[in-house]
Amino acid sequence: MPGTGLARSTFLGKLDPHLRARLEPLLETVSLRTDQVLIAPNQPIEHVHFLRSGLATIACLGGGRQTSVALVGPETFTGHCLLLGRERSSRRTLMQIAGSAYRIRAADLKRIADQEPAFRLALLHCIDDLMQQFAEAAFANAQLTVEARLARLLLMAADRLGGNDLRLTHDRIALMLGCRRAGVTMSIHILEGEHAIRATRAHISLLDRARLREIAGSSYSNGQSELRDGIHIPIAAEHQARM
């Protein structure tokens, strides 16, 4: 795999060159289709994915329905529970927008994390960010209107996809929000009336991010701006000396 390829992954591209060199031989580039399951509930996790493009969601399942509680883009990785000593997750990780990823065997990821404290710390930072998403999603689902939750979702998706044009249908948004399609359609009309977005068939353009942030309120973390500016990955002092 060409060494420059890792620059396309926000997380891996920010790692110390020493860590990248250790990881690259273990990485496989794979294409990911829409609706592909990356983590199946209560099944052994065999691979971890570092997305290069596309968008995945982590969803809680219950009562025959699913609700997305976190988004996964190039800033993080799948299979977070592996770093917490668990081999299975009760949640489903599913591709919502097709893309590609670097895939690594779960056993290899855990081995490198055990051997490289700086890598483990970077992974744990991602888990902390995920916990923040869980908390904000819980608040949004309990307290906010569908249009506010939609504004939050669109902002977060745009951050991870690196642009303001999103290929999302009403049906897919309804699945991600865990609500009815009719509610999504009405909320899209409301956001269009605020001149915050423009929606066409299977496509939404963000026109006014500031207005969307106002509508989403505190459910959209200020820390999301770090995804646009580039995340910071901690580097151990011993590795800094090699740079």
C-alpha cells in the first residue's frame, strides 16, 4: 500500500510516522457499500475499519426499530468496544453512505495498541469523543424537535464527509433519526423555509451552517469543528524524538 494513501484517512494520517509504518503492512483497502454491516450485534468482531470516505452510523436496536446514536467517519474507527476488553458489541455499525476504508484484523489492532501506548491513547481519545456523541444524542432524542435533530445530523454528516452536499434520501434520514418519513419530510421543509438547506431528490445541500447550529443548539458539540480543522493525535515523547 502506498505510504501516501494514509493521508486520506484523518485518523491514520495524523499518527506518528513510526505508528503508521507499523500499521501499514496490516491494513487492507476495502470498498464499502451502502447498508453494509461493519459490526453485527452480539457477534465476534473480526475486523476494525478506518474509513477513508463515506459515512457509517452506530445504532441501538429495539422493538423492531433502530436509532442512530453516533456517526463514524474518517476521524475515528469501528469496534470501539475492543479497546474496553469486549469482543462483541450490542450495537450495529452500518454504512449509510458508500465509501472505502482501511481494514485491520481486530487481533492485530489490539496487539499494536498493547505495544504502542501512543496509539492506544489516540484510540481512547476516539472512544471519549464517541461517549460525547452518545450523550448529545440522548439529549437530542429526549428534548428536541425532529427539525433540530435533523439540523444536528446534517451538520455532523457534513463535517465527516468534508463538504456541504449530502446524498441522503428521506427514508435513510428517517432510519438514522429513528422517526417516521413524514416527520423528516416536514422537517426538511421547515429547514428549507429557514433558508438553511436546499433539498432535491436524494440530495441535501447545506446553505447556512450558522442557522443550522442555532436550530440544533447545544446538541451539536462545538468540538465538531475539529473535524474540519484536523484532529489532534497525541504522540509519545519517545516517538517525537524520531521525527
